[in-house]
Amino acid sequence: MSDKTATAAEATFKQVGEALMPVVDPEIHISVVDLGLVYGAEFGRSAKGRSVKVRMSLTSPACPYGPMLLASVHTALTKLPGIKDVDVDLTFVPGWDPRTMATEDAKEQLGLY
């Protein structure tokens, strides 16, 4: 991920990842970034100003903490410099697979070796 048009006062893709690192799945206690639940981010413009849209999934479509997790992601992204509008796009395509999407540290914590 890179954002070649960002200025010092604007958020970058790296900052999106950093902002989301503290957001953890409440059942697994691992960051949504390390779990591989964040599929991508797009910067744009909205009527409010610069915007960011994050595409992500949950560990399960029936995740009871889904609304809380999405709200935490939204809140974390609103703190990014220059961001005035946040959209969290929930998707289940592709389906989340920790064996291929999680970081090595997350796989170890999940016991996937």
C-alpha cells in the first residue's frame, strides 16, 4: 500500500495500518491487522473533505462483536490527520482464512503450526 499524493498533513496507508493495530478482536485478543481482517483501504474525497474507505471482514459472519469491532475501526480511522469521512465496508468475500491471511505472529498465537 502506498499513497504517493499524501502531504505531511494527510493520512497515509501506513498510518491506516498503524491506527488499526490497537483494534483487537475481543474474543481472540489479536489485532484485526495481524489477523488479516483488513483487506484494503482507499483514499478519496467526500462532501466533508478527505475520506478513507476500509474494506474488511470479521472472523465469522455470525461474530457477536461485529458491530462493536466495526465501530472501533471507524473511531480509530477518524483520528487520522486530514480525514473527515470514514467508511468501513464489511465483506465476506473472500472468506477469512487465518492460515493464509494472518501474520506469522498471529498464526503462532492461534496455534496454527
